Amino acid sequence: MSTPRLQRTDFRCFERLRVRWSEVDMQQIVFNGHYLNYVDTAVGTYWRALALPYQAAMQLLGGDLFVKKATVEYHAAATFDDLLEVGVRHERTGNSSLGFTAAVFRAEQLLVTTELVYVFADAQARTPLAVPATLREILRGFEAGEAMVEVQVGDWATLGQAASEIRQEVFVQEQNIPAAMEWDDGDAHCVHAVAYNRLGMALGTGRLLEHVPGVAKIGRMAVRRPVRGGAVGRAVLDALMQAARQRGDHEVMLHAQTSAAPFYSRAGFTSRGPVFEEAGIQHVEMVRALR
């Protein structure tokens, strides 16, 4: 009895990429070994979808994952400049092993399927360990469609330590914003939000203050680098907008770094006014009505 072919609807997580010239062979099709690179990139996207910064999460879990088996089955060839989507899903969990299935699609056409088996092991001794129950539950929850982050909303006394660590890491250390410009008296009076993953790791933050009566201002939005592109930033943004609605605001505005403007556009914000410089970084004002 033949096994049904995988479809795009079998996956919740995708990595989207375009075939580069350097990846095709003399037959003008993707060289077979590159598909494992595509899948490996997609696995990284899968961990971001789980809201797990891989290295820090594995250290907290007390081990690491090592590839035990990788099999590839080729159905059709990708060619230069094709737009591909690589889906990844968790398939099964053994005592010390994790099994994943990956598939490469061009539109709805299945090109390649891959089976990956990892062993959870001691990072130094590389001896197998039991897969932690927490990791088992995270994988099960993601594939069941559950949220991978929980956003807590509160004051600085409650959330300030976690929020300040993220902002120090992102704004001061990564973006080189002077510390004197990052911290102000507003923190003591703002509504703050911090997103936590299922391991209790604080991953993203933002704050909400009153701009003028009825108009809220969101600021200090920051997400740790390893999980950017996942759902963390949107979860923080949604929580802050909900807090604004609950206090009766009819509009929310923010100063978006121009590199982050597409993220806010996808959340329903529109640009207003010219680009300007703030803390040495190009920004644009963006607004959205609250309903």
C-alpha cells in the first residue's frame, strides 16, 4: 500500500527561499545536496516558531540535539530562481530521540521529502539523555496549534527586570543606543508587556503610555535576536493594543524604526509624516485606529 504524498496543509511551519545560481548544477537543476541545507534552514525557523532561542534553550534543558539520521527522497527538481517553501513538522518522540518530517514545495508541487532523527544528548559527553518532558509538551502543543508565548502585562515593579534585560541587550548592546537615552522616567508610569516562552524565558517587551487623551503610544518594542521573525513581537504588540482598548483609547501610534515598518504595516498600522532620525536611527510615525 503506497503512502499518501505530503501536502502543504500537513505543515504549520515554513521557510521561504529562492534558489540561487550557485545552487544549480550543470544540468541547471538544484544540486541534490543543497536540499539538506534548505531543510536545515527550515529547522531553524521551526525552533523560532516554538519561541525557543536554540542555544539558550538547549542549555536550559540540559542537553543538545545531534543528527542521527537524515534521509532524502526526490520527486521533482527545483531550478534556478524558483520560489520554494520548506515545511517542517514534529513527527514523533522516543525516549531520547526526536523525529521530524520536512518537505520542499514549489507552489503546491512536492519536490523533496526528508526524514530527520535527532538524539537528545549531553552536550559534552554526547551520551543520550531522556527527552525532557517540557520539550515534549512544547512540541506537542505547537503541532496542536497552541500559542508558544504568554504575554504578561503589568507595571515596572512587576516586569521591569525582565524588560530592562531585553532592552539593554537589544537597544544598548546591539543597536549602540546610549544608555542615557534608553532609560527615562516614563517607565515608572507606563503599562509594560513581556512575552515569555514555555520555558519561562523572557523574549520580547514593549510599553504603553498616553500620548494625548484617547491616543496611546507604544514604545520600546524589542525582541531578542534568535526569535525575531517568529510570533513574539506580534504577541507583545497585540497585548499592548488590547490594554489600550481596555482603558478606552481610540487610536494607537508609535515611532517605528524604518527597518521594522513592514512588521507594523502587517499589523494594520499606516505611516504618517516624513522619516526622521531618533537616537541616530531612521524612524517613521505610524498609527492605527482601535476598534
